[in-house]
Amino acid sequence: MQKYEKLEKIGEGTYGTVFKAKNKESQEIVALKRVRLDDDDEGVPSSALREICLLKELKHRNIVRLHDVLHSDRKLTLVFEHCDQDLKKYFDSLNGEIDVEVVKSFMFQLLRGLSYCHSRNILHRDLKPQNLLINKTGELKLADFGLARAFGIPVRCYSAEVVTLWYRPPDVLFGAKLYTTSIDMWSAGCIFAELANAGRPLFPGSDVDDQLKRIFKLLGTPVEDNWPSMGQLPEFKQFPIYHPSMAFTQVVPKLSRRGRDLLQRLLQCNPGQRLSADESMAHPYFQDMSPSSKSV
Ligand code: ADP
Ligand code: MG
């Protein structure tokens, strides 16, 4: 810890407090995340430590780099690459207007980061605008990759805020325990719609029931035909049969026809039908981007 000079506090979130800090040797600015664990007196579980150390190997321009893991006195501090701000704060600065090219660029970078981690079988599981960090240069990076698996997602944050359900897919809301990359693809769809609407969340549910109801009212309640295994999920319950509501046009009025098609293919209730990150990057919506901005 003597290696870093703590500067101001940046924020508080799911696992603890984040500080801006400076590496005294290299002068590099970093973000220090002090992780609080529920059973702090037990120390950091070795399984969690192993998971975390694997995350140091994730090196990609759309993933927030984990430089270091400091473990002492049963406390855990993660040293991350520092970014200018998160997507939520960016939305707050927009005043309801966002450039369609910015939407496309951010969405592509989100998918490129997902593709990198998914190809290594690492899931995020807690994608949300606060976990998408951006730089003034227009770069977008995914933060907290793999932390959900290492520590679990608590019901409440360290800061006592309730953990958001807005980006959770129906299968997980119905209690699915087998997590696959498709969980992140649903979240990516929700974030895509929120980007296109300059920060207005697509499904701002207040509890699990309300969350599912909002989803089904827009997309239609899934039935045996399009999601045969739904009834076997641990917390499955019957919802009224809603029919797919008005065309997506009215939900994301600023998005092009191709953009709406991509969105629809991400927001599939049946996880097996959701597009993968690689498939999404190949979607015609991105066809007009320059090859150089699409390189891996
Ligand atoms: P959460 O992701 O649940 O909001 P975190 O503890 O991950 O909580 O982060 C709290 C806040 O700190 C984030 O919303 C973000 O604004 C900021 N933050 C986190 N990591 C970084 C980082 N590497 N660089 C800059 N800001 C960060
Ligand atoms: Mg975070």
C-alpha cells in the first residue's frame, strides 16, 4: 500500500469504496477498490483470491485493466486502471441528446470487450452503466469483470443501496443458477436501448415481479413454444399472457431499423436464442463503421 498515494474518493458501490490514487514510483494514476467482504473476520476466501488473480490476465483495450491485487491484514485492495468517468455520469451530462454515431461506437466497444472475455469463458454477470467506464477520447471499458463470480452479487451494496435488477435477464430473474455468456448479452441489449435513449433505462423495475412484468409487457410473455424449459426454472411463476407490444420503433425512436433489429435479437427471453457478442459485432447495424474502428 505504501506504493500508492491515496487521493480523493471516487465512489461507493457494490463491494466497497473506490479511491483515486497515484503510484509513487511511476506517477501513474490508478483506481483503488477496497473490497469489503461480508465475513470480514474470516479473511479473504482462497477461492475468491484465485479467481481474482486470474483476472489480472485479462488484457484488452475495452476491459479496465486490473494492475495489482493487494492482500494484507485480511483486507483486499484491487488496483485498477483509472478512467475519466462512468456511463451513468456521462448520461447525466447529456441533457437527453446523444449522437447516433456515439451510440454505435460505444455499443461496438461494449461488444468487443464482451467477446474478449466470453472467448476466455469469463462472464461479467453485473453489467450496468456504472460498470462501463469511458475516457474523454471516446474509449469505453468494462469494469468489474469476473468479480461477481469471485465474491457473489450481494443483495445490497456496501453503501446500502439496493443492487439493481434492471439489467437482469428473465432466466436469472426466474432463479436460473447455471450462468452462461447469454446473461451478459441481455444486459448489453438493455444498455443498448438506454444508450439510444440518452440514458433513459429500458426496464426500470422495482422488484423481481415488476421487473419481469415490464419485460413481458414489451416483448410478450414467453410460452412453451418459444421457451420450452422456462417452466422448470427454480423460481418460475405464471405471468399474465401479454402480447408483444407496439413495434420497437416507439421504444427506441432514435435507433435505425438495423439497430432495432440488433436490439430485438439481444432481448430474447429464451437465453438460447440471444445473439452472442461475436454475432452481434457482425450484425448489419455496424456495417457502415470504418474497418479500422472495428479491429479487435
Ligand atoms: P458499482 O460498480 O457497483 O457502481 P464500484 O465500487 O465498482 O461500484 O464503483 C463505484 C464507482 O466508482 C463507479 O460507479 C465508478 O463511477 C467509479 N469507478 C469504479 N472504478 C473506477 C475506475 N477504474 N476508474 C474511474 N472510476 C471508477
Ligand atoms: Mg463497478
